[in-house]
Amino acid sequence: MKLIIHGGFFSESSSSEETKIAKQKALSEIVTAGYEYLQLHTALETVTYVVGLLEDHELFNAGTGGQIQSDGKLRMSASIMDGESLRFSGVINIEDVKNPVQVALKLMDKEDRVLSGPGALAFARQNGFEPYNPITPQRQQEFEEKRNQQNNKGTVGCVAMDADGNIAAATSTGGKGFEIPCRVSDSATVAGNYANKFAGVSCTGVGEDIVNVGLALKVVTRVTDGMSLQQATDKSFEELKQFDGFAGVIAISNTGEMYHTDSHPYMVWASFDGRLQVFN
Ligand code: ASP
């Protein structure tokens, strides 16, 4: 069993040592709780559970504490992919729910599996998701000061391999902050979140860059075709360099390889496979 999570990028210019320590602590606690959960649950159940914990944590840019778009609204995107059934489900630009990843899970057994905006919200309400305001005072203040533009990235993601060797991935985001209303991030696309029987990947970074190279699906495809996880990821990151792309990934392959990398320092992450590791 393996578990790896990320909490997006750490911006040295806009974050303090205190924030770094708080993120290390939060990621360590969540990955440890997630690994315990994985003992008795599938990879799919575990990635949903873990991303839900990350969404609930105000330090990260997903769910509660997500970043606000340029019209003052917080729209969130999240997706899940089950590597065993090869099903992808997600919500794009949903408002006023607590856990977008749980709405994505509800969609997994439906015929229509990726919903956006008002349609996603209507589906959530029909399925019992109560109104919830995820905007924290901190994010509101940042929005008002208009200073969270390219920094403070903190999308969240999780990849898990369960006791049966099945892999799943989930990713959730509040977006870039100050984007044009309803801009679509990579997080609820196969560029930002993908898994099959061979590997699973969750991305963070600039959504447009991640979509440009189809990052998550590309890494998984390369592993499926025989590359090691590290080779597949590093080769795909070479392609980002063509346009100075900005991304980070966490990944697990069915050979038990666990890998993370980023194109710019640095993504915050933690992993557990009997041993806890956390970014430094
Ligand atoms: N990938 C997310 C987006 O482009 C942002 C992030 O990962 O921080 O919306």
C-alpha cells in the first residue's frame, strides 16, 4: 500500500517559515490518517477521503480556503479517477459546497460524469449537499488587497495504491486566484488527474501549462507503454520546458514506485508507505 499527497506550490516570496511548518505538519498528519484509512478501504475511497481532509484545511487552495476569482466568487473544481474501472468524474467551477471531491464521487456511477457551474451545483443540492460558504476571512482579505495573483498556489491532490494493487487519483482546486470568472483549471481534466492499472498522477501548477502537455495522462501513458515512473515523469517535464511551464506532480505506479517532482521550486507534498516522508 502506498499513499502520496500534495498541497500545491509553496511560494517563498509570499509565505513565511511559520506557514511552511504549518503545511509540513498538516500534510504529515493527513497522509498518516490517510494511510490508516487505506488499510481498510479501496484506493478510490481513500483518495476521496484524503482530498476531503485537504479541502477542509484552510491552509490549502481547495474547498474551504480556496482562492477567489476576479468577480469575487469562489468557484472550485475537483475530479477523481479510478484506475481499476477507468472512470473519471468531476465538477468544474462549482460554488457553495463544502467538499467538491465528494460531489465528484457521487458522479462516478452516473452516465454524465463531469458537470460544471450551475448544473454541478443543482446536482449537488439534489444529492443532499448543503449550502456552505468556503470563503475564509484570509482569502477575502487577499482578494480585497488583490495580492494573491501568481503566488500562494495550494491546490491539493492524492494518489493511492490499495492492498489489491488498485490505483486511484483525486485533485481539487480553488484555481489560480483572480482569474476570469469560470476559467477552467486542469484539475478536473485528464491533464491534471489520471489513473489506470499501471499508474496514477495528480498535478498542480499553472493549469494552462499542464493542459498544454496533457501532463497526467501523458505520464500514465508512458508508464503503460513500459517506461519507469520516474523516466515517464521526467520526460514529460522536459516537454514543459519548451514554454517554461510551471507544474508539479505526485505519482504511484503498479510496481510500487512512488515519485514526485516539480518544474520550479517547490511543491509541498508528503507520502506514506510504512514510512512518513514530507517536503523540506
Ligand atoms: N492547477 C491549478 C489551476 O490552474 C492551480 C494550482 O495547481 O495551484 O487552477
